Amino acid sequence: MTITFLLDGKEVTSEDNQTLLDVARENGIDIPTICFHEATTANALCRICVVEVEGQRVLQPSCIVKAANSMKVQTHSEKVVRARKTILEMLSSTMDLSEAPEIQAMMKEYGADVNRFPDAERRESAVIDDNPMYIRDYSKCLLCWRCVQVCAEDAQYTFAINFDGRGFNTQIGTFFDRSIPETSCVLCGQCAAVCPTGALKPKREYLLEQGMTPQEISVLNTGRKKRK
């Protein structure tokens, strides 16, 4: 079934069951995304991909809303741009985005003011180094859910990590706060691969940034293997 609707004033067609994000990309229209990833199920958590649909009271997340006949969609209206800018400002006020280059580029594009919310409580967390594959730095975590998804039904089916806590104190954690080796984790590294902010980072990369040489890392890994 072919669907016809207006996208930024231009008549476009799409197949049945396509999302507005899919159609926009097919037509060369850039809609920013953070929680969305091609390898995971769209969950509309971050709301950075919102668009304005005529007749809808609130902005709609384009990653999950399906195209429909006679829709009139604006991807960069004043309301949309203001919403995206505010989301970016809220994120930058509460967490460390220093290792999220794509989000930094969005902030520059939308003119986000990193000092707009000076009294906001920031996420603070010590680096958790409890396994040979990756480190966890929750001060950089924006709860996009990508890592949880690839660890679960979207890829690995190990269910080693999930959401932990409530409200502002929510973070990605393990059941009963176990260390990674005590969970069902198989050290596949897929969680770190899909992380957009460096909250989950490959161990070797982290150690190199801390000043260790490749030779020192090799000796460290050899020592771990011998202890096993």
C-alpha cells in the first residue's frame, strides 16, 4: 500500500508501515536522533527526533510514528527547533557530554546554551572497572537504552544489564548491583559499541587514554589470564 502525504511542504510517497524518520531520510531530510539506532528497536525515549504533525496537539517522535495518508509534517518548524534545543540544553546541564561528538554537533547546530540551567543537578559517578572488556562511567549516561536493548532481545539475549533506580537516580545497572563477571554477561562488547556518549567504553581504549602504553596493557592482560 502506497501512502502520500506532505513532508516539509513537499508531496512524498512511502510504503505502508514506514516511520516518518524513514521517509524523511529517504527524501534527504536530516532529523537528529540520539536513542535511535539501526541495530535496536526504536523506543522514542530521547524525543530529539520530534516533528510537528498538523492536527496533533504535541510534537510526535518520528522514529516510531508511522506515515499516514494526507499527513502534513514539518521537520524543522519553530516549535520543533525550540524543543530540540531545550532537550539538548537539559542534557548538557545534567551530564558529561565531552565524549559525545554527534550530540556536541547537534548543540552547535541548534545553538544550545550549555549554561541555560546552571542550578541543575549533575549526574556524578565514579568509573566502574570490574571486567576486562569495558568500563562503565554513568556520569556520561543519558539513558538511551541502546545497551540494554542489544544485551536483551535485539541481539544478545543475555539480559546482563537493565534500568536500575527511579526518577533522576535511574541508571543502567546489573541485577542486585552485581559486578559484570557475576552476571550473565558474555563480554561480547555490543553494549559499548552502541553507546553514543562513552558511558560504556572498551577497556583498551580507556587504558590508553589513562596514559598506559600498549605494552603495559598487554602485560596487564597477560597477568589476568595467568590468575584465571
